[in-house]
Amino acid sequence: MDPEIITQFPPGYVEEYNGDTLVISVSIFMAIMIISIALRFLAKTLMKSKFGADDWLMILSAIFGIATDACSLALVYYGGVGSHFAVIALKDPNEPISYTKIVIAYSTFYGIAMTLPKISVLCMFLQIFVESWQRKACYVLIGILATTSIADVIANWNLCTPLSFLWDKTIPSGHCIDVSAYWRWGTFPNIVTDVLMILLPIPAIIKIQLNVGLIASILRFHIFYTISSIGPDADPTYDLTLGPIYASLEVMVYNVCACLPFYRAFYLHVRRAGNTTKTPNVYGSKQSTWHQQTIGAASQSDDFQIPLHQVVGDQAHSTFAYLDDVSEKSTDDRGMRIRNEFQVIS
């Protein structure tokens, strides 16, 4: 860089850099996301549980989550994020162009990565909910999530006509939508769907995870709303480093949230593995694992299991494991003690 140009900046301005925080944070969140999804599949494999639509969605979620985090890292190494925009523009005029192109890819992957784990969670809820309004609510939310995600992808690639006008303002007759307003409001539907999912009658532990994701969504929305990325005074490569950090946190939290119920089920499976025997299933010809007790004595166990399809009909195909921390119990006509809260384990 020309020494005369450097003197035009305040002391230390050229050397200022905050990209390391983004790299470290995103790398940690990506590792946690990958491990959480791998543990989900390991748990279901060891328990010999069938894989369903919610599981395959988690594989896609992992792919798009990794792609989102990879774009965040690319923004640092190839887009100049961490340094001031004016500095990178003077050092390498092509770097701001790379930054803009990577942002388009990042926004596309992020929108899909945020949607897939939520749909996976809703597919899991469909295996639990038996009330008509609960199931309809899940289907409506799945439709909203899919529609907004598709709309977001389309909008990302049509911010300008032609798209290259976004980074090359010399193109004749090129024009853009209000890009600044889009960056501010484009992800607001994520907050709305987060709130709607929290309102569903779901276990408290999942609500806690969803609340963490909601907080991250609000923080990220606040950053993009209050800091301008467009205009003569904008410094997006330096000011917006927290945005990708909170976005990566969102993606990680929702993936962990989608996998968390299976960790509890796996724990129960391992805990009872050393103290079980197989006896005929009272509901049919298949064999089921029970505590080394009679069926009458099993009613005293906190880990007693009941095949779900025998309870709610053929529309469900999973098994419930009752949670230890629920105190309310009732007794059915067979003398079995049944808890009010449960957890899908297969």
C-alpha cells in the first residue's frame, strides 16, 4: 500500500483486525455441530433404531451447516473480513468483489442450514403428537419454514439485475432492490418461527435449547439491523464480524436441539443394558427388553417402556421412555404406572 495513502488513516487503523475471533468461534461451533449429529446416529445405530425422515434431514443439515461455516471462514481468508473495508479495497481491489460473492453463497447456505434442523425437530414431534391440532400445527410450521427458505434463496440471487451489478456498478442499466433493508429484515421470519415452535407443547429441555437459539437469532438480527453494510460510511468487513459468529451459533444450537432427545434415550439404553433380560412382550409376539422383574413389579420402575403404537394407534411407530424427573404419575387398568412426560428413543 502506498505510504502516502496510509498517512490518511488514523494511527493504527490499517493494522486493526478482529477476524481471529470469528475464525475461532466458528471453528468451535462447527466442531460441536458435527459431533452432536454424529452422536445422534451412533446412538440410534447402537440402539438398532430405525432411521426416519428426521434423521436424513439432519444429514442435509450437517452439509449446509458446514457449508455456512466454511463460507464464514472464506470471508476472513478471501474476503478481507476482520480488516477495515477501505484498507482491503486499497490493498487489493478484487478482495471486496470476493467478499460480496462469498456473502451471496453464505446467505444461501445459512437460510437452508437454519431451516433443516427445525423441520427435523417438527418431524420428530409428529411421532409424538397425537392430538389433531398439534399435528396440524407441525405441518403448518413445516410449510412456513420451507416456503420462507425457498423465498430467501430466490431473493439472495435476485438482489440485483444482473446479479453482478451488486459488485460492479459500472454495468449499464443495472439496478438493485433495497439491499440494506433486505439484510436487516430478510432473516426476521427465523425469529417468528422460533417463537411459534416454542409455543408447541414440547418437553422443557427442548424449549430451553430453542430459547437459546432464539436469543442468538435476536442478537444476530440486532447486529444486522443497527450496523449498515451499504453506503459510503459502511465498514462491513470490520463491523459485521459478530454477525457470522451468532449465525454459526444459531445453526449449532438448532442441530444440537434436534439431536438432544436421542442422547437421553441412549443414556437410558446403556444404563439398563447390564441389568436386563428378555421376556415375551405382552403386546405381541416380538421380544422386548425389561428389567429383571415381573410385569407387575415393573410398574415400580422409573424406566418402564411401552411401545408407542400400542398406546396411540398405528400412526406412531416409536417407543417412549419415561423421564426420571417427572413426579406426576397415574395408574392404568393393568396396574402399570405411567408418567405424563416421555421421550422418543426409537
